[in-house]
Amino acid sequence: MNDKVGAAAILLVYASASDTTTAFSRVLNSRTLTFHAAGSGTLLDNETGSKWSFYGECVEGSLKGQKLGRVIPQPGSWFAWAEFHPDTDIYAAGAH
């Protein structure tokens, strides 16, 4: 999912096989990329059509070999977040 946290453009990737979520910066070489799912375990960026792994590495296309910068989220509990951020949107698995 393409999103922003403040001014930072981020990509959230959920891998169902490992039940993990990873976050990356969508900015690469001063260019903001937009991603969409392209099958099991891969993403495509809309700007170049390059193919990316769920680990933030470009595996095919003009950006092959490039890596997205990893974003380390701040761990916390939902009840605390919800208290301080009551307008947070919640996405269901089938909603995107």
C-alpha cells in the first residue's frame, strides 16, 4: 500500500506467507515511486514498470539492483495509538 507519514512517502508490504509487514521509503534517487501488486511476492512500480520483491529490491527492469530504504516503525499498542489518533483509518484485507 502506498501511503504517507507526514511528508514521508512510504510503501507498506504485507507478506501473507510469513504474516509480516515491512515498510520502505518510496523515494529512490529523488523520485517518488508508486507501487501495485503484480502476483505472488512481487510488486511493480507505475513509473518504470520495474519488478520489485517484497524485500524492497528491484529484480527486473530499468531499476534492477536498486533497493528501497527500509523504514523501521515505532512499536506500540493499538489502544494507545487509538487514544491519541482517533481519526486513524483502518484497512481490511479485502479493502485494497
